[in-house]
Amino acid sequence: MSYTKWQGILDSEALVVARQLDAVLPRPLYTLGLEGVRKFAASPPPPRTTPVTSVEDRTITPAPGPGGASVKIRIYQPDSSFRAGALLYIHGGGFTVGSLDGVDELCRIITKQSDCVVVSVDYRLAPENPYPAALNDVRTAYDWLRANADDLGFVPTKLAVGGDSAGGGLAASLCLDLRNSGVAQPIMQLLVCPAVDDQFNRQSWTDFKDAPLLDAETAKWFWTQYVGESASDLDELAVPFKARSLAGLAPAHVATAEIDPLRDDGEAYATALSDAGVSVRLERYSGVFHGFFTEVQTYATSRRAVLDACESLRLAFRQGLGQ
């Protein structure tokens, strides 16, 4: 776990964070157990420094049917009176940790830089609420957002979805769920270091098995919390790479971190989308490790990655004009 292994590979800012992690986390995260992982993840959220017009917390209820539950969301409105569209954002955290507060500053930046409404969703966490609870909550939030577009001030055909890590995997799953149920695709899917496969066999799982923060065994442990110990017959909504076809899915912006066990899975998914005829922008960010995207007040690379994502969002909203 020593950060010294990554000297000359991590950039200077990421190396500082890796050194700090070595001091407080001398052994893999999963060895702390569920309670310990949640305690470790419960650090104070980053300061809120980006102003937006309004931030509102709401609780929404799903349509009648099995598997539904009330879902907490946070709605960010841009400064401009013009709303280019909207983004449903799904936080990461290995399906087990994470919160609205943890991505608050990120959502503010996206709101401001993309002139769009951002709705962050607080889905139920595993293992208390295993698959498909999180996906059901994300679908509830998406359906609500689409139905309330007029009240929120955006055109319903200009609705994007996105997330990081587990949230990126859930965004990919949501697009498959929408396609399979005959609902129009989002205008874009933003997949950041997404968890999209359960085989753990691409080269990055070996090369970065002891990467800072998210080592390979911890990533596998998180997955087990989500789907259970003996899950062997999971469908494509749990594991997007199991989809027989990726045709007809929303255009994708896929971002990966260089030092990340999940890197090759995300990049292979981007290739598979492209091979299926989906428009894809793939960006690999050098010198950083998993979880970098939300650390916008720590890494210059994070800020660049977020601005790149906002650029893709703005382009998607413009191209969707008049739909």
C-alpha cells in the first residue's frame, strides 16, 4: 500500500494524497469491515464555494409497484435564467457509502459550468439494500425529473444522466433499463470510472491491485456488498457488460483514472459502446487514482476532468436543440 511505489507515476497532488492515505489507512480499506469503511468515508464534506441560484432538498415517491421507496434528491438551479438542460447525478461509494453532501461542490460546479439543472440522488445503500434497490431509486429519480421538467425549467428531451464509480455503473444500468422498457434515452450518459463488469480480469486489475484508496480486493468487496456473496446469475442491469447489445444507448462521455483497477473495464465498455454505433468520447486522466473526479478542490486534474465533462454536456444540450 506504500505511496512510494507510485512516485513518478502519480502527479504531485495525487502523491500527496496517497501519502496521507498511507498514514491513516495502512491496510486495505475492506479490512476495516462495513462499519469501519463507513466511519472512514464519513469525513466532513468539502467546503461549498461555488454559488448557484438555489439548492433544494426534496423527497420524492415512486410510481406504484414493487421495489419502490421514497428517494431523497437535491436540486441545483443555475445562475442564468437560461437552462440548457438537466443532469441526474449519481454519487459513487462502492454502492455502500456516499451521500448528497459528498458531491455537493461537484454538482454546483456542473450546474454553473453547464448552465443546467442538476439533480443529485441519494439512493439506498447496500448491503442493507442490495441490488436492485439502488437502480430502482435512480429510475424513480429519473422518471420524476422527466415528468417535472416544465416545473424545473428545462426541456424534457434535454435530460442527461451521469455518475462516478458505482454511480457511473448505475448510470450505465439506467440507460439499459430505459432502452429495455421502451423509454427514450437520455441525451448523454456521463460515466466516470464506472463499475460495469464483475469479471475483474482485465490487466488493470493486476497492474493496480494495490492502488491508493481503491485496491483490487476492496473493489471486489464493495461489489459483494452490492450483489451478495453467491451472485452468479446477474443480469445486464446489474452488470452492463452482460448486455447482449449496447445499440441504441445514449451518447457517452467516459472518463477513467490511470491508476485504477477499474480503468480497463471502463475503457473496454467505451469501446463496446462505440462498436455498437454509440457516439463516445473517452478520456483517460494520467497521474491520478480512483475517486479523483469528485476532489475538485484537491487536484488540478479533477477540475480539468469536470470541465471536460461539462463541455460534453453543453455540446449534447446544443445538439439536442429542438428535439
